[in-house]
Amino acid sequence: MIGRTTLTSLAITALFLTMVPASAQNVAVRPFEEEAWDEDPAKVEEVEEELGLVDLRTLDLSRTHRSNGYAGQGLNVRIPEGGFRGFGPFDRLEPAPMEAWFRYHIRLSNWNAASTGKLPGFAGIYSSSARGCIRPTETAKGWSARTMFGAPGTQGAPEGKVPLGTYLYHANQAGDCGDGLWWGNLEQGRWYCVEGYVRMNTPGKNNGVLRAWLNGNRKLNMTNVQYRRAGETNIGVRHMWHNVYFGGTWPTPNPLSLQYDEVVVSDSGRVGCLPAFTDIGTTMHAKSIRELHALGYLYGCNYRKACPHDVLSRGEAAAFLSRTLKLPTASKDYFNDDNGSTFEGVINRLAAAGITRGCAPGKYCPDRTMTRAEFASMMVRALRIGGPAPDAFSDDQGHSAEGDINSFAAAGLTKGCGSDRFCPDSPLPRDESASFFYRSLPLLQPLSQASVSSPPSDWPPEGDPPPIPPEEQD
């Protein structure tokens, strides 16, 4: 469905980095709505100053851009084949609180990582330690507790799922590298809510706290962490580290990409997960809307609005199907009434795939309301179902789409509009279309032309790894 527009009031009340007194609830908020996130990498100093970030690099800007996020605009982060770093700047929390909570939403859209690496989390960086296998010492103070990922199907995760944990640098660690604490796993292509909590220990004592939640469920609860040694009273939760990094000594053999959104840091209480939409409480199709959004197929109509009772346009239907099927770009322009339309590209993709024939010769009518019959015909062609099917409804006799409607019903994708009727010419509301799409997913997803790359069978390579360029370093 259609993308959301930026909400001005959000940008006013939750500016990119909001420095406030330590008694306030939100220490930092990053919804990624501001256009500065799409600035030219050559303007890195200007962007760094505007956004209030620490250690922002040209490479960070070249590998990030805004895209449809969990709510409104999110940040799309990619690590190209042969790279290490996708994103890595800090929000510096001043004054550094002694305890803090974070929350963000994340979606691994193409994340077949060959090894472990880092995702955003808290840190107290006061020197070169607590990263890069440099352990904290009395002369190199610091700590970090970033989220971490592993290769799919490892660390106890089911096949195809990405293991998730916390990568902890602390005063009592045994080795030079941080400790890997595995506590969850993620399905690719789905939005998740990740939360964390750190409370500083009494200097020199093992009573610091580290907690993690996934989709609201607590997965990690440690109460014996020593983040700081005796005398290190000034060490606190100094940074929210927006880190997306492929770890190890060899660069990633696969391109990786994820979406990151709605980051909030609090010093006075748990933030909690954010519901994607606030206007779906009155529709019986709420479950379908939530599930399609979680899978990245449904964007809504505005910031945190699904507009469930609005009607679906033909252009919106084309966009949804194109996203679901991951159709390739079309080389031909099929219709003359969609020039300049937001949906022109996806309409051409559907036409090239034989899914749409338009509304009249040379026309698609992108802004016209989608009828239930038109939707059934489009879905039958997209799902590649058809052939003789029993007559399912009494109100479509002689209708041009009667055969498609019967095939749609025979596939178990519709029960009609009630009383043995399909209401073929009625406008299709957005919430009803969500349930149609949701029921169709088991048939639509196998048709997707997307493929997930796998690491080479001989990875990691033999021999000495290449040096990591400074811009790529953690």
C-alpha cells in the first residue's frame, strides 16, 4: 500500500537527537524522518553537526538512505560485498546516565551473513578499548554492550534464522574480544522490536545489570556485570552506538541490508515496543494488517496510520503486488495515463508479468478505486490459478470476471461479502484487501524471484586477510 508522508509534528517534538536534562524520560530520539539522512556523503561534516552524531563517516552516509521504515521513514543500511561497515556513529548522552533503556525496530531484509557482527546497542567509549578485540584496562577504560548477530542457523538458531545476542566488553572478561551472549533469533524479512537496559555497577563490584528484550519478551537478565573498576566513578552509559558491522577479519562475501527505525533512549524507565498503527482497533482485519506490516509488505497511508476503511486504489494494489512478488523493473511503458504517477514503475512491472491488462486500451486508471472483481482477476493472474471452478456466488452471473471470482473462491481466498454474494463491483476497502493479501501469501511468496545468496563453500578463505581500510573499521 502507499508510503507514508513525514509528520511535521513528529519532527518538532522528537528531533533527531534531543539533548535534555537527565531527569527527562527520553534522552535521545531518532525517528529518521529528517531529510538530512539522505545528504551527499561529501557533506559529512555538515550532516554530523546537524544530526549531533559522533564518528559519522563518509562511508556511513554512502551506505545509508531513508526508506519505508517501521513507522514513517526508516534508515536502510547496507554492507556491500567486500565491506565491513554499514553504519557506526554514536549518539553521545550528556551527562552520561548511570542507567538507561533503549528501544528500536529492525528488519533484516537481506541478511545471509557468513559470520558474526554487531548491531546497535549501548556503550561507554572513553578510549580505544571495548571494540576491535581491545579489552578494557585500567589505562584504557570503557565498556560496550552492542547487540550482535551470527550466521543463519548457528548459535542454536533454527535453519535460516539469524541468531541474536549481546556482545559484551567488561572489566572481568577472560579474553581480548568481548563475550558473546546469545539469547534470540530473527526471521529475515520481518520487523522486530529490540530493547536493552544497562545499569552501572558500584565501582569495583560485580553488581551491574544487563537486560535484553525481543518483541517485548525478556531474553537476557544479568545482574553481576562489572562495567567499571574501583575509582571509575565517571564511567556511565555514554553512547547509543548505531552500529551495523560485519565482524571478523575477512569482509562479507555477501551483500547485506537491513532497515532500522524508531530509536528511543530513556534514562528513567523502559521504553517499550511501538505499535505500528493507531487506527486499526475498529476493523476485524487488524491481524492481517499487522502481519503484512511486520513482513514489510504494507506501509500504511501516513505516519502510524493504516486508514483501514479507506478504499484501495488500483495504483496501490499494483504497488503491493509488485513488492510481494519482487518483480523486476520493466523496460516498456505499457500505459499512457500513468506518466508521472508514483505507481508508474510498479504498474509496468505488473503488465510485463501479465498480471494486469489495464482498465481500457492503453490505460491503467491508477487513481481509480479497485473493485472486488478487478482485485480477484488480478490476484488469479498473479497466483497463476484458474481453470474450471464451481460457481461460488449468485450475484456475479454474466460478469466479465465471474470465472476469476470462482477460481479465487476455489483457492480458499474469499468467502464473499455475505449471503452467497461476492459484490463484484463494490469498492475494495484497504482492510479487506489486507486480508485477501494475507490469505494469498502462501501462494504469492514462492513465486517471488528474489534469491538469498549463500557464502562460498570455502569461506573464510585461507591465508592472511587483507588489511581493513580505516573507513571500514569498527
